[in-house]
Amino acid sequence: MFCRICRSNRQSATRGPTQRPFIEIPCTNYRRDALDQHMTSKNHSACVAITAQTSKSLSISEAFQPIVNMEHEAIIGGFKCLYWLVKHEIAHHTNYPALLDLADLLGCEYFSKLRIDQRTNYRSHKIVDDMLQILAEVVDEPISAAIKTSKAVGLEIDESTDISVLKQLDIHVRYTDKEGQLFCQFLDLVSIPDGMARTIAEAVKEVIIEKGIPQDRIYGLGTDGAAVMTGKHNGTAKLLADTWPGLVTVHCAAHRLALACKDAADGVPYMKTFRKHLQDLHLYFRNSANRTSALKAAASVLQVAALKVTVPVTIETLRQIKAAGDKQPEGSFLAQVNEKVNNLNIDAEEERVRRDRGQPTSTGRFWTKFQNEVMDPYIDRLVEHLELRFQQVSILGAFNALGPPGPQADEGQAISDLKMLAKQFQVIQEMPLLHEWQSFKVLVTTGILKDKSQLEIMKAMTSQYDELHQLYPNLSLLSAIALTIPVASVNCERDFSAMNRIKTDLRNRLQGKSLTACMKISINGPPVSKFNFSRALELFFAQPRRIACTDASCQLCRK
């Protein structure tokens, strides 16, 4: 609500806020006491007196009558309907006109303003595509602005094939805002003719240039580890590193862990059979509700829970399991297996004896046989492949120098790590970095950064609102790089899941900018209630439109 009397005879604010309700900005409080408070204010009384003197007084109802441009409301309402459809991954071309008809039926009369004539009703596929691109641009604007202010940028890339058998390259971006907060956002989806390394590298460069992302701030690249991505001579990572020196390429930790487990299992006959049993079990339970219910009940009885581990801890744990042999820690899963195996009455062994196929195996020897033929060989191979596939983590491990010192901290190792980082990222000078670290470690042990985790320390160092980034420019940049280097490409997998939900068999013609816009809104877009539809309206009228409001002086739709 606006007060026409106060807006017509506006008095300058002598003190307090300059953006006053009813005058400079609309009042959104519809309680009567808000009206009474304004009517009794000195500013309103003065304006009423001026109006009385000029014989232009208005009634109370006229004074507080809302100023609404019905044409603008109709366009914003159309944007809201379209955004809701796309945000919920519903086919927008077919459902947008029907949703407008429903809103009109429910009493949103301003949608009649969209019907200019028989041929122009702002419901065609062309105008819907135009509005879709505007919505995607509004979503993209704050993200692009934040990326350009980030000290460091990391990329996650992956390629896949959609329902139309078109090869798509997904690009996900990691960046920090001015407060040091880390963000991971979908950046773009690009159709590529083939999956060759040079094609992928050129597509990534084109997107970076198009988005205006500073190329000298790109320090991290996460991939799924495929040969086309990580090839030493002509892989995508190598081609990009030639353009962006200092680029750290990371093979997705989840993919590496899966490959290590697979390679370890291939060398143990029993584990190969075990994998086949798991696949058979999956097929057995997949399409049966009754069987799935039984499986969930069994998981509850066995108290199965998910575990989160890190690679060094995992390797050390595996070695401890092997060293323990039949003396596994009390209460552990393997200790329970050992106890249950020793208490089994194996009918199969008795059957073997009855048929003269061999001597029975005593229950006490089952664990020894399991340990010698399955557990120890599998642990040995698993440790071997974990160390093999996770050996190139020295750069990532060097960032430990930015965290709190451990109980057995080695200052020499920390200095060595800092020198390694300075060599990797040539924009950082080694000697100033070491000088900064000498003062920095005091802050971490006894100063303002004491008792903080490494993540909290790096966020504080990256924040541009804190003086730390000015006092320690090199460590601040290293902190930003550490936060933005991706250690996995799982975000790309999530993007492809969204793509498959959006582009279905019934929507197989959706591609190019329209598909990308739908994904941006679905993945990055805020809720409908928080979307900036005013900005969408500005972009809409940036182009000549046949629809215009009745206000001849409107600067928005009559440019």
C-alpha cells in the first residue's frame, strides 16, 4: 500500500530511514494499527494540511488505494506459473497454458490482460521458451557474479548420453563467496559430437569464456578417472593444464574406491563368487515388494549401518584386522562371525563324509580356512590397490599445513608441504608464504584460530570481510584453493540424474539451451516464494513487447 497524499506532497526525511513505508516503499503490513500509526504521524499530517490548502484532498479509501499495473501483474503471474512447472520438473510446454486457465478460473482475472488479440495470447511455444531463458538468466546472474569474485574456482566434469542418444558434457563449479562459504553449483550442459579429449577440453574452455570466469583462478578439476579424462599425454586434464598452469586434477575418490575393491576381489576366487551372489540377490529383491520388506527386516535385525571412512584410516584398519587373526576385537562384526561359525552344525560336511568325498572339517577349523583362503588374501590385495589408486594425493595432503597441528606435529613436514604447494601454484611466492606461516601457526595454537577445525580455519582465511585475508594473502589464496579443489565428481552424477528426470521418453526433443535452462532452475533455482520475479519482468521488457500497461509514463514497458 502507498499513501497518495504523502507521495504527492513528499516531505524529506529529517532523521531515521530514508525508505519509508507508504511513501518511498509500499507497506506490506495490512493491520489497522499500521494505518492508524501512519495517519497520526507528523509527516502525514503535514501532507494532509498541504493537500487541504490546495483543495486536492482525497478520501481515506482513495489515499490508501494500491497502485497496481494489471499488465505487469499478468506477466509476473505467467512467470510464476512457468517457474513452478520447471522447478518441479513438469513438462512446461504442454502444461503452461492449462495452468494459466486454471489460475484464471480460480479468480486471477489479470491473466485476461495476456490476450492481446486472437493471435497474441502469450502462450505459444516461442514465448514460453523466451520466458524460460529469462528465468534461467535470473537464476544464473547472482551465481555468475559470485564466481567472478571468488579467489579460486574448481570444476567437476563428466560426460554421459541422454535419452535421445546425444552425448552431453556436464560442468559443475565450486567457488567461495566473500564470506568464505563454499558453494557447488551446476554451471552448464553442453552437447558434444563425440567423447574425445580434445572435444571435451575445447567445450570446457568455451563455457568458461562465455561465462566470463577468470581463467587464472581455476585451480581444481574433478573427473571420473576415465582414460579420456586423465590420459598423461592427450587426456582432457592434460590439455586443460596446458592452458591453466597449476591445475590439480583429482580422480573421483568414490570411483577409485570402487575400482580398488573390484580389483582386489578379482584375485580371490571366493570373492568373485561372492560378487556374483550379490548380483543374484539384487535381481532377486529388486522387483518384489514382499522380498524387499523381508530384506529390510533382516537389515534391522542385523543392525546394519553405513560407515564413513577415510583412506589412511581404512588401510590401517584393514592391517589391524589381518594382524588380529582369530582374536578380533570383542563385539566387532568379524568376532561375531568367528563365534557363529564355531557354533555351526554343518550338515553339508556330514553329507560329504556320507558320500565318501572327503573328511569332515571340524568347526574350529572353519575360521582358519576362511582366514587363510578369503580374509587375508582379500585384505592384502585391497590394501595393495588402495595404496596404488590413492598414491597421487600428495598435493591434497600438503594442505594439512593449513590446519591445526596434531599431537605429533612435524614442523619440517609442514614447511616441505608449503614448498610443494608454492611450486604447484606459481602465483604464490615461496618465501612470503613461509613467513606468513610462521605467524599463522601462532594464531592456530594460541590465537584467534585456536580450537577451530581445519575447515573453519580455511573459511576464516578465505573470508574477504576478515582482516586475515589481508594479513596472509598467500595462505588465504591457498585456503580458497583447498576449499574449491573437488575430490569427487558426484555432483555431475546428480546433474545427470536431474537431466534424466527432466528429459524423459515423452520429452525426448528437449535439448540445447532449453534443457540447460530447465536444469539450472531445477538444481540451482530458489523456491518460488524467494525468486526475483521483478528482475524477470525487467529482462522481459528489455525486448519490444506488444503488451504494455495503461500508464503512459511507465519507464519499464514503454522504453
